[in-house]
Amino acid sequence: MKEELHFALYAIKKNIQSSAELRTSFLMNVFGMAINNVAFIVLWVFFVQSVGVIGGWTAADIVGLQGFTALCYGLSLTFSGGIKRLPDYVANGSFDRFMLSPKNILVRVATSAFGASGVGDIVFGVTCLVIYGVLIHASIAQALLIVLLVALSTVLFFAVVVVIYSVSFLFTDATYIVNGIFELFLTPSLFHGGAFQGAIRGFFMFIVPALLVGTIPVEIVKDLSMEKLAIVGAFTVIWSVLAIKIFNRAVRRYESSNFMTFGG
């Protein structure tokens, strides 16, 4: 475990250095994603101001929601951007090089690419959560909850992404399929939390855990709900175990495309 962690940190460091060499492109990616996120949050804030409070959700809660989701997305797919390239690796046969590596395959795949635009998500997410804390006059307990929930939700987010992209091993070219499933998971996590009620709320909590990334964490911070915190913690463990098992089983289905390739 220690060796795998050391390798992951080394790979992430090299990926960052490689991306930073093209400084202008790197900064444009970061800035562009941040602007995109700002436009999205402005839209929702104006929506709340126009329509009013829905399900107890205020404009401040929307800021918190976007902060949690953006930060989880950024932390998960910036430093582990290789997961989203898995369909291409499988389709063009370049996954062979991971099979031959003595390192943990999942760690090797995840750290094989760096998502520069995700840095914009991280900056945006941290900024939103700081603003959210100020708007709700967060207590020390709430501030600590925000930090804990970012950690739990990020692990949960990454675990779900691993499960989704493991589908790549089931089809010859799974790019559109896995990206569609990923959007099914990501999109509800960005929407007004007060809009999810009844059966649809249950579906996006327990079947597709999109609400556990942003909506439920905001509600936990607001209400100091230990019951909901336990749910997020339990599902983080469950999905983490599932991710490892499903990925390892999916890898066994891989058959080399027998292409002469040495690149990423």
C-alpha cells in the first residue's frame, strides 16, 4: 500500500510538471473551467431569487452545492484523469502496457493522465465552500463537517467513476456509453437540491448516488445531521469496495487488440 501511494504521488507530480510546461494552455484550461462554473452558479442563484425557496434551499445552499460538486469532481479527475481515458485505452489496445506493469493496475491507469481543466474546478470549489461558510456563519463544527464531507464525497465520487468506466471492458468502443452513464451520475449532482423529492430522491441517493456528492452534504452541514453523515460514510465504503472488485473483474475480460503501440 505504501509503495502504491508513493508511486501515485510520483506519477501525479510528473503529470503536473508535464502539463505546466505548456503554461499558457494550462492557465487557459484552468481559467476557462472556472468561468464556466461561475456562469452555471450565477444561473442557479438568479433562479432561486426569482422562484424563491424550494424545499428549504436558499441561494447560499446552491453555492455550497456547487462547491462540493466542483471540488469532488476536480480532486477526483484532475489527478486521476486516466480513468476517463479508459475507453480509449481499451479500444486501441494501449491498455496492454498497464497489464505488464508491476504496479497496481487501477493506480497506474488513474494516474496515467492529468486533467488541467480540473484545477479550475478545485479553485472554484474551494472558493464556493469558503463563501458558503461565510454566508451561513458556519460554526467550528460545521467547518469541520465541510472538510470531512469533501473527503468522503471525493472518495465516493471517484469510486462511482471507476465503476462507470469499468464498463469500457464490456464493449469494443464504449466511449459514448460510459460518457452517457457518467452524465446520468454527474448532472443530478449539479441541480437544485430542493427539486428532488420522493422516489426520485431515493433513486439518486441509493441507486445512482448523485445526491450524496453535493445535495446531502449541504443538508448535513445545515442541519448537523449525523444520520445523513452515516449514510454518506456507509455508501462511501460500499462503493469503494465495489469499485475495486468490479474493476478487477472487468480487467479479466480484457483482450489485447494486438496493436503495435507504445504510447499513452
